[in-house]
Amino acid sequence: MKLVKKIAITILLIFICIGSYFICSGYQMYKNAITKMPLKDKITTIRQKEDYTKIDDMPQICLKAVVSVEDHRFYKHFGIDVISIGRAFVNDIKKMKFVEGGSTITQQLAKNIYFTQDKKIVRKVAEIFMAFSIESNYNKDEILELYLNTSYFGNGFYSVKSASLGYFNKLPKDMNDSESIMLAGIPNAPSLYNPIQNKNLAIERQRQVINKMIKYGNLDKVEAEKIIK
């Protein structure tokens, strides 16, 4: 029993050391990022871009679609979704590799404006620290607005405005319900759901988004049937 206890304690200490390393390294990456470009300066620069779109100029159904499919607990969490992270952690262990990240919209915004798209643990930890900072300085609507202005929608479109103009030849506010929902589904896999190159997959993804909206109470079945038709 003593041997088992010693082994258990040793394993626990190893995990603590590894965890401490990643937390410290991630925090240092976060600090380096905001030292190089403070968060408020970064946001100001983004908002000054020519194609920046205010949330009031985006269709409500597009906003609801994004939240439903990307982060349905967005308005309830504080930057990270513990439930999603736990689920992603279990799936990563099953597959024995870092596949899922459980990222919230806030974390994705942090990644969009400061970090790379690489699935690395240290970057993931830095992203969490940045998400806390973003949530401390901006409200949910501001975060959602910034997310849609910094996300990649495929085909070289890096904002909701460039995507709506590129795909539908319309400003975001002029998109219909079908277009709004299709656009909301693209950032998850921009090259895959690009409606110009993969129209059938884009439509399939649109159906997935609609189902998520129904599931989380952001769209009723009657409205959904009208959109699908």
C-alpha cells in the first residue's frame, strides 16, 4: 500500500509540475502579447478598419445563429465555458491528441486578434487569460461584434462585411434570413463551407446551424421551414 501511495503522489506531483509549466508559459505568452500591443489599442485599431460593421447593422438572426452554433452559453459564461472545455478534454484524451479546444466566442476573438490558429496547449492557456481580459473590459455585444469583424469566412474574407459583399453582393444589414444563417456557419471551417467552392456543403452546414438554433430556442420550426424552402 505504501508503494502504491508513493506512486500516486509521484504521478500527482508530475501532473502539478506539468500543469504549472503550461499555466506559467501561457500567462507569459499572454503578457508578451498585451505588452507588445495593449488590448484597448488593438480594439481601437480593429474598429477603425474601413470594413468594420457595428452590431446594429447586422441582422439579429445572424447574431442568434452565430451564438447558437459557436457558443450557445455565450451570454452566461465569463469568457470560458467549463462544460465545453471538459467535454473537449475527454474527447482529446480518447483520441490521444489535441483535437478539440472547447473555445468560446471570446476565446476565438482572443485567438483572432492576438494568436495563431495552431492547436498548442501554451497558446490555449494564453488565449484563456486573454479571454478573461476581454470579458473584463467589454460587454457581450461588443465582444460578439468584434468577433464577427475579425473572423475568417473563407475565400479571403476576414470580416462579416467583406463576406456578405463577397458571397451575396449585399451589406450585412441587407442579408436575408437564409444568407445570414449560411454566413454564420462558415467560420467553423471556412474552406469547407465556402458557398462559392462548396455550395452543397454550405447548404448542409446551414441546416446544421438551423437545427442548433431550434435546439437552443433561437428559431422555431415554422420559421425554419420557411428558410429551408
